[in-house]
Amino acid sequence: MSDTFLRKITSFFFRDRSEDLDVRAVEKILAYKFRNKDLLYTAFKHSSFLPVTKEKYYRSNERLEFLGDAVLDLVVTEFLYITKPKRSEGELSKIKSVLVSRNVLAEVISSLGISKHLMVNRGEEKTGGKTRPSNMANLYEAILGAVYLDGGLKMAAKFVEHTLLSRHEKLLNHKRFINYKSILLEYIQSLGPGTPVYTLVEERGPDHEKRFIMDVCVGEGDKAQGEGRTKKLAEQAAAYNLLKKIAPDLITSD
């Protein structure tokens, strides 16, 4: 393998692409102007991008994500405590678990149209890294951590309110973000011993377009079926359909 070929490969995967972050555009979307632009750059720097800039492992957005996770937990907890005074501790915990979940945070980032600015290497980009839910959720927490360090808790709370809490009712009412398997399990156990049993019925389609059909049944009695592009999604659909039959009051409409 020639040195020229190696240089081309290295250049292709590891060129300096910091110019890909349009600071002005990002700040406009976030409705926040950073005093320390380095924090914003770091928030958008995926670990796969570090070889591009030849930086140490701790220069990715993972540390900001760690901080942002704690800030998010505090802001959402305080919001729910103040706005839902009649909810029990258990109910508040369930609501919070939905609002801070990976899927919800990824949805927020997707709606902002900001994941395209995430700095990743070519390999990560080619495999859909910029729109992978885990990366988008981590990006949200990293941005929040950056806002907290740059502007303090008040500005961090304002960011969460603007991007997440302002639409929390809509998010909570969307069945895509609700764990119906957990709801079904709790309901069945409240009636006595027993747990729902999930069984794969059918798997169809090519590898890139798989569809799964799952059955869920409780003992020898009630059962339902669900379909999804993964087994977990099919199980959620099955649990949802069974709850519609046996406990419709527990179903939250979209």
C-alpha cells in the first residue's frame, strides 16, 4: 500500500472539519448566544471526531453530556414538582422518566433540525451517526451542559423550558414515548400473580426492512398481537393493543 494512498485515506476520514459547525446558525436555533464559543464546539464534538482534530479523549462532548444529564434531572424535577402539586412521588418519577428518556431528547433534537451540525468522522456519518437516537440524546445533554457552564442554571433552565418543557404535555401524550409493557405489567400484577408473556409469531421482510409480529398473553386468558420494525417495538405494540382491550382507561390517546 503506497504512502500516497494512505494519505488520501487519512485525509478522507480524518480531515479537519471544525468549519462544519455553523456557530451563528446553531445559536439562532438554540435561541442562546454563547460567550465561550469553545463550549459550543465541544458540545457538538462526537468522540469519533477526536482523531480528526488529534485531541485527547476527554475533549469530546461526553463530559458535557455527563454534566447536562444532572442539570436536566434537576430542572425537570423542579418543574414537575411545581406544576403538578397533586401528583404522587411515584407518578412524578414516571413522568420524568419519559421526559428525560433517550427517545424524547432525540425527538427534540430532531425537531430543532440541529443534529446535522454534530461533528463526527466519515465512518460514523456514513452509518447514520448524526441521526442515531443515542447520539442525538447525548447531543441535547451536552448542549445543556454547555449552556449551564456558559450562562448558569437560570439560562440552562430557560433552554430546557424552551426546547422541552414547553411541549411536555404533547410528548407525554404520544404513545411512541410511553412504555406500555411496563404499564401492562403493573396492571396485571395489581390484579394478582402473573406476568405477560411475549412470543414471536412471525418475522418477515429483508434484513434492511424487517417486520416482527409478537403475541402477548396473560395466563390462558386475554391476548393481543402487535407489529413493529424491531422485536421491542412489536412488544410495545402488542402491550398497547392488549391494554386497549382489558384496561382502556390506562391508554393515553395521541
